[in-house]
Amino acid sequence: MPDKRVRRRRAVLGGLVGLSLILLTAYVGESLGGPFHSLQRGVVAVLTPIQDGASRVLKPARDLVSWVGDTLHAKSENAQLKKQRDQLLRQTVGARAAQAENRQLKALVGLDGASGLGRYGTVAARVIGRSPTVWYSTLEIDKGSGDGIHAGQPVVSGAGLVGKVTQTTGSSAIVTLISDHTSGVAAKVLDRAGDPGIVVPQVGTPGSLLIQTLPPRANVRAGDPVVTAGTRSARYPSLFPPNIPIGTITTVSADELSLSQQAHLAPVVDLRRLDFVQILTRPAAGATAQAAR
Amino acid sequence: MTEPTALALRLAVFGIVSALVQIAGISQIPVLGVNADLSPLIVASIGLLAGSGPGALAGFGVGMFIDLALAQTLGISALLLVPIGYAAGRLRELRDPSHTLVPLALGAAASFAFAAGFGILQLMLGVGAPVSILVLRDILAVTLLGAILALPVHALAARVAGRGGSARGAPARSRRPRAYATGGLSPLSTSGRR
């Protein structure tokens, strides 16, 4: 009798592990339109209203925990911000002059001065879920194909680039963040030369990104802003419109730059604390404009 | 409805609700630069309270639910949570732990196993980005958070299962040594024979 129970118990364990392995293999091997991906989309669609409700109910608790954390960090952040303010004040003086010059030049070449994101057809969405592991940087939002959201559309927040839509259902979508290991964004550093590169994440450090494939003689310095490059070649159109802020260069080592052609940057958006995002439903408007130039 | 069926239903609802709280709430609160993960704690608690069979089944169910709800690689969480639930159940069946801090140690071990196993599986499946050595720090931070949350999660699981707050949920004086590999130690199976 005990032997039978032992065998049954081991059979349950073996069966479940085997089933997991079969599912894993089948899922990795199939395309996005495969049966397991479709099942996943169906489950996400069913769970969306529940998750939305749970997210709203739990928001005060999330805010409370965040407030405690923020208060603890406020003192050190205050000193850092004061330092930044002084630096920015100095930069503002130069920037105002450059802005006036820019307006004049734009008027000369007849370009529209409006550079807001409104022209990309933004749709605001609430974040209702996210993955807990460092290996998957994904969010679930409460807008889907019924709201004009489709896979491949860029996602931004007030401060800058967040990621792109990778899966949709009628009323929800999965957003893959720029800190996910599958992400890569064509970017440029706003230094004198506008050095191009590709922004990729560094798994394990969600607060840090890498810009790779920089030109060997790039003159990148800490503090340089990094923005999306947009479409550089009509053959390889970028999903992301140009000039959306991605981050600021934090560390540049001469050795790393010459050997690996990469530098470190901090994203402008706090990717771990997002309540609302915007999806650019007409990103091609920017890509086309860039390609035409 | 028989007692084992009612218990199984209660634990299933507990697993699903906890997974929802994880996705919609806990995952959005970074602490020490990482997010706490309740899923290994829930599965380990169920294993410790109900035995290896129910623990493995809970691991599969919770893992599949999380993979489906978060559009992650299907089966990856289940593959890791099944052995965690089974091992927690075997701990109960073999050692019959009674110390109140057992869930804490088990929670830490389950969190570490899940975080490290997830990383290893992900590396085996291929990662298209540089992996920082700091991922080890993240695993340790997740383990620490798991240890902190293990006792409240286990107490909640014990309450849902209708048992006291000790390591395996039953009052200490009613506990007696169990034989090795009888397989009949789960409340799901013993209740059915009454």
C-alpha cells in the first residue's frame, strides 16, 4: 500500500514536471499566432477586468509603501537635486540662447515648430499588472486593440520612452519595457556629433541601460542626453519616432568606449514605478517625416 | 462537499487570489530595488500544510496561472514551482517540523530556488542582452524579501486551510512522528479515510 502511494506521488511529480517541459518547448517553438499564445491572449483578456479592479483597490497600499520609501530617500535626493539645480541653471542660460536661434532656423527652413507627441495619436492607459522577475520587464495596460492599440506601437510616459506594445487583446495589452532583455532601440547621443548607437538593457540592473555600437571615436560624456534616433534607413524603419528622450549618460570609460564601444545611461523614466503610460498609435507619422528629411 | 474537496477548493482560490495580488499590487512596489515574489511562498506554504502531492499540484497551478496572466514563457514558472511545492510537502512528511520559524527558512529557500532557477532557465533559453553580475544581488534581495514575507503568507495559508499557525498548521500537542514514505500524511488523503 505505501509503495503504491510512493509510486503515485512520484508519478504526479514526474507528470507535472514533464507537462511543464512539454508546454515550455511547445511555447518557445511556436509563432505568435500559435495555439498557446492564443490561449495566453484569451486568459489575459478574461483576467483584465479583474486585474484592473485589483490594481485600483491596491493603489492606496502601493502609494503608501512608495511614500515610505520615497521619504527615506528624500534627504539624500534633496542634496543631489540641489546640485543638479545649480548645474541646470547654468545650462538654462545657454539653452535659451540656443532655443531662440533654433526658432529662427526652423522658420528659415519652413518646419513646423510643434514637436509634441500629440501628432502621433497618443492613447493614455493605466498600468494594471507587471512581471515580478528581473528577467521579464513587461507591463499590462488596460487598453487594447479595441482602443486602436496594436503590437509594435511605441509606449511613452510624460518623461520619455517606456517600451513597445508586444501583445494585444480586445481590452488590454502587454508592453515590453526598454529594460527587457529582448529590447533594442536605435538611439543617438545629443553630443556635438549626434553619435548613433543602440540602447539595450543590462539584465540585473533595471535602473541602468547601455548604449552600444557607438562610433569608435565618439565624444560621449556623462550628462549627455540620449534620444530615439527614429528611422535612419527606409529599408529598416524604426518603430520609434525620433527625439523621444531615453536617458542620460552616467558613466563613460575610455577603455569601455574604445574596446566595447558602449557607455552606460540612466533611463529618464522610472520604469519600476509607472501608473499611467501613453501609446503612440500613429508612430509612422514621425518615422515618415524623418525618412523624408 | 467532502472536507478534502472543500480544502482543495479553498487552497485553489487562495492561490489564484494571491497570484492576482502579486501581479496587480506587489509586483508594482519595488523594495531594495527588486519586487517581492509571493508565488514560491504560496506554493511552499501549501506544500508544508497539505503535503507533497497537493504542493506539486499547487506549484503547477500557480505557475501556469502566472505565466498565462503575464504572457511569460508558458511552463517556465510551473517547471520551477512544482519541485518547490513537492519539496515543501516532503519536508512535512519526512521531518514533521514543528518550529514556528520553519516557514521562514522554507520561504527563503523557496524564494532563492525560484529566483536562481528562473535565471538559469532564462539563460538556457537565451538572453539577448548583457547580464550584469548584479543579478546575483537581486536574487539575494528577493530571497531576503521572501524570508520577511514567508511568515505572514504561511499564517494566511494556514488560516485559509483552517489550521493553526504552527509550521505545518496543526496544534503542537496533537502531532506525532510519521513514518517514512507513507504518503498518507496530507489532510487531503487522511480525511478521506476517516
